[in-house]
Amino acid sequence: MRIRELLSEKAIDLNVSVSSKMEAIDYMTGLMNRAGNLYDREGYKQGVLAREEEGTTGIGEGIAIPHSRCAAVKRAGLAAMVIKGGVDYGALDDEPVELMFMIAAPEGGGNIHMDALARLSTMLMDTEFKNTLLKAKTTKEFLQIIENKEDELDGRKKAAALNVPKEGYRVLAITACPTGIAHTFMAAESLEAKGKALGIPVKVETQGADGAKNVLTSEEIKNAECIIIAADKNVDLARFDGKPVIITKVADGIHRAEELIQEAVSGKVSVYHHNGAAALKESTEKEGIGRKIYKDLMNGVSHMLPFVIGGGILIAIAFLLDDYSIDPSNFGKNTPIAAYFKTIGEYSFGMMLPILSGYIAMSIADRPGLAVGIVAGLVAKAGSTFLNPAGGAVNAGFLGALFAGFAAGYVVLALKKATDKFPQSLNSVRPMIIYPVFGILIGSVVTTVINPFMGMINDALTGVLNSMSGTSKVLLGIVVAGMQSVDMGGPVNKTSYVFATSQLAEGNFEIMAAVMAGGMIPPLAIALCTTFFKNRFTKKERESGLVNYLLGLSFISEGAIPYAASDPLRVIPSCIVGSAVAGGLSMFFGCTLRAPHGGIFVLPTIGNPGMYALSILIGAVVGCLILAILKKPLKENEEN
């Protein structure tokens, strides 16, 4: 979509006189309304003012770009005005604003307009272009200047796409602002332009309102000297672990681009170390099917876990606060305070499956997939069938929700492809009607079809687990607990944990107990070893070992990662054996756990707590002793 399609002559005034920022915004909303872009002028104005409270849209150099994306907008549009003599707008450089563009974006109205709005923001970085607009005598001349500049910009982009520097990009950047409309793209243009002027190739990923564009690839990240993050909203930095990173506000990307680039290549920028949170999607380069499925699944799991953990622990607290003797069949809700905790916990816990499927679908199909995935997850959770739409006939459970998420995501992708050639005039219909209506319907139908099969599998699995006893149950505990120490927070660890949390909903509490015991062992085994076999560790490792007591007791396996990374062939096998012992003993003693996290702090909610604590202690001691045998004592100079 071209800018001319968003900006009509009705929305332009080249001879305006206003005395204040509020008066300027009020006048601009009038122009926007006159062009027929709004349902509700006052509602849109409030959206613009709310954006101004986050930070001024007076970007400096005499320009302001107020904007709002809200339900008061009928269709995407622009308004423009030239203020004779300027007005005090509270701009970033404290200079009067002479040229204003106002952006209106409909809420949920699609992203077809975003490229044009990004292009406008980029064009306004050209001082000569701005000055030419200020001198325009008529609205037609004003529009023609924009069209000419837009043609020039398109030509430059095509040329840039064909001239990727052979040596790669020395500096990479990400720009993002709260609304993802104007500042995001202006900062990107400024950084790229200054990089070109300095002879330093710069590539910028923009995280705008319509998603990430010009995404940085893993190869580019690997070869870059430094990463600049110019953003006023959260940007996940997992993929930049081990790289020099500069973090600053988006306005600095616009006004301090040259300074940032020179700092980036100075060699003095500190290296960023990620704290272990979930990573962003990697680049758009091709990846294996298995890897893609795993990433989509983990996106669902990472968003699901807060609901599981929060709800599970609240339910566990309810059992602590209740009186079992009042009514054993209603344990957890016999007293008002316990009933409140358990009810809130059940609400949170009940969101587990819809959130899992919703964010799997979103990972596959972006934002349009979220609603479709959540509804499909609810259909799976209810166990709906065509004969019994209200549910309850089958137990699709975790497996059903998992399938529902993937089905919903690919249904939305299919709808995107099927409607890809719609006329531009109908593009707003896709996200507002086609994706939610047809997506939710088709996704729910597919989930309903598969629910009986998922129910059969789930019932069979539950039956097998319930029928396990003696040696087979202990073996299961050994396996799931040992998996916790294989990669300590990685895919194998998460597979074990997700399996255990899924069984909580089915009433199999022993597996969760075994898994948590296994996850507590790595840091505890290392802490014990650094305490009783000090000569195997450096001074720094011994000091860090003390912290692992707390991490281990809190069920935070990641405390062992630094030790495993520095000596994997000794540390990992020791921890696996210790975890397996703890998990097997937990199963042998019939320990149960209703909370999916918490470590020692939820011990009172554990079935057979004394033997559970003993299982963990024995597992930690076994892991400690094996590690002490495998590791050789250090020489005195190595210890220090």
C-alpha cells in the first residue's frame, strides 16, 4: 500500500496556526475525522494522548508524529499539517514543531498499512525532504513530493537488497517502540544511514506492530562485532548470548546513531550473558522439521508453566490450610480460606491446556493463531465430541491440547495462503473475520474429530501408569528423574518436567514427586561436594557452591550448569546417577506431590514427606560421592 492511499487531500492543511500541543493534536484529529478514518474522534484523541504519556512523539528536527492504534479507528489513515511559526510540542530536542503527521491504525485491522507507515517514518529522516514539504503551496504538490520520495526509496531498497556487503555486517541492531509504528522505523533508517556514511555495514531488525522485519540470521549474529538494541519495550536477548551488546532507548537510535555505531566498533562494549529465559525465534533461515516442531512446542510450554506453577502451588497451600477431618471427600475446600486458595488455583491450573495450545498456534501462525489455538485447546480440555459438544465424554487431556495447538496453527496458515490473493480493499476482512471466525470453527472441528482418539491414548497411558507397581514404577521414577540431570533446563529436562505436569491433571502425583526430586539433585550434589571435597574445586567454585544449597532446595537445576559446562564428562554422569537414585527411591516409598514446583518449600504438601526428604538426601550424597571419585584433587596453585 502506498502512502497516497492513506493520505487524502481532506486530511491535509498547509497553513495552520495553533498555540499549544493540545490544540495541535485536537486540530489533527479533526483532519483525521474529516477524511472519514474514524468511528469516534474523541476516543481516538484519547488514544493519541495515552501514547503521548508514554513519551513525546515530537521526534525533533521540527517534526512530530502523534499516533494511536485503537478501536475508534475505522480504517488506517494519515493526516498532515504545516504549522506556521511552529508550536512548542515538548519535542526531544526542545525545538518548535512545524510539520506534523498523524497516524491512525485500526485495532486488529490487519497490517497492510504498516509498510506505508514505516516508509513515511523513514522518509521523514531526510531533512531535504522535510524542508520541501514545508515549502509546498498546495495539497496536490504536497502529495506529489511524497510520491516522488516514495519512488526513490523503493529504488534504494531494491538496490540495497542486491548489494549485501561481502564481508557481512559489522554491526547489527534491533529497533522497537511501544506501538511499533513510527520511532521503530526512524531509528532503523538513522542507524543504517549513519553506518553507510561511516563505511560500517549495519543491518537493522525492526520489531514493529506487524512483527519482526529484516530478521537477523544466526550467521550474521555470529560474525557481527556488536549488537545495538535501541528499544523502548522488552526485547528478548537470548540469541545474543556471548556477544557485545549495547542497550539504549529508541530515541538514541534516531538522534545518536553515529555515536552508537562508533561505540559498537570500539571493542570496549561489555559482553552480554543471557540469564536462561526463553529465547526469541531464530532467523527465518530454513530449519529442520523436528527443530521447528520443538520450538513451537516449547513456545506453548514456556507460556503454560506460569499457570501450572502458580495454580499448583496455590492448590497445595489450600491443602495446608484445610482440615481433612471435616469432610475427607471435599479436602481442600472444607474451610473458607482453603476453598478460596483452591478455587483460584484451579482457575489458574485450568488455563494450562488452552494456553499451551494457544501459544503453540501463535508460534506457528503469529498473532492470528492465538485465539484459534486457545479455543481449540478449550475444546480439547472439555473433551467435546459431535454427539456431546458440551464435553465430558472423552478425556483428550494434555495430548489433545497439544495436537489442538498444532492443528490450529496450521489451519490459520492455510487460511492465510487461501486468502493471500484477495483484493487489497478486502485485506482488513482477513484478520477481523476470516481468521477468527473460520479459524476457530475449523480448528475446533479438527480438534473435535481427533478428541476420541486422543482420549483413547490418554486413558491407555493413565491406565498403564496406574497399574504400575513395584519394580516397574521404580524404573519409571529412575528414568524421569535421571532425565532432569541430562541437560539441566534443556530439552530432555523439559520433556521430563512437562510429562510430570501433564500427569498432575490426571491425578498421578507420584511422577511429579520423582521429577522434582531428580531436579533438586544436581545443585545439591555439587554443593555437598564443594563442601566436603574442597580440594577438587577452585576457590571461586567453592564459594559458588554454597549458593547451590539454596538453588537445589528450591528445585532450580540450573545452578549446576556452570560446573557441568566446565567439566561435563564428570559432573553430568554423577548428577544423572544421583537424580535417578532419588527418583527411584521416591517412587519406591510412594511419595506424592501436588505442586509442580517449590522444592523444600512445598514439603508439607508432599505425601510421605519424611521418606521423600530421605530420598533426596541419599540421591544428593550418591551424586556427591561419584563426583568426588571422578574428579581429581587440584594442585594448590590451581585451587587459587
